[in-house]
Amino acid sequence: MDNLGSASVRKVLTNNTTYKKVSAKDLVAGTQIVQKAVGWGKFNNLDSASVPKQVKSTNINSYTYDKQTRKLTVNFVKGINYVYFNVPQSKVSGLDKAPSKGKYFEKNIRFSYQYKRM
């Protein structure tokens, strides 16, 4: 089976029975066409929502930031998730660079933005 991260040719199931070889570039273009046709603008948009960032912290397990909606989702070590709304990119960049994620979060994000427990 092909490695999805490589630039090699992929096999894509078509018509439920036959396979067609497609390049990675064509797969991305095809996905974007389907997203627009179905109205899934943010579906699997890697420029918008990032993969959860795992961090070394006694309080925070991981977090994800959506640039388009400016939502920061934080997964805490205790297993509780919160979404923080309208968080500027600059605050998330600060969190990325902070030596202590928990301290930065407490001082700059926790009570500065509206949030909701998930």
C-alpha cells in the first residue's frame, strides 16, 4: 500500500469496483471540488483547522486552533475539553512559544475570552 505522505501515485476506488491511479495533486484538487460542491468549505481544510498539538504540560494535554473561526480548543490532562472563542492568532503563537503552556494559558487566555465546556 502506498504511503499517503509520499508523492507516489495513489490508487483511488472509483465506481465501487475498479481502481484508477491518481497523483497526490489530483487528489487534493478533487477533494476541493467535492468540498465546494457539497458546501463543506471547512471540511478537512488543513489551512483552517490544524491537527491537535500535543504539549508537555501538567495541565494541558493538547490544543487545536482554527484560523478561520478563531476558535481554540483545549484538551486538558483531566480529560475535559473547552473551546475558547475569538482568540487572536498572536495569542496562540504565544502559547506555541511559551516555555510553560499552563502559565501562559492562565495569564493570557483562560479568562480573557468567552469559552464553553465541551
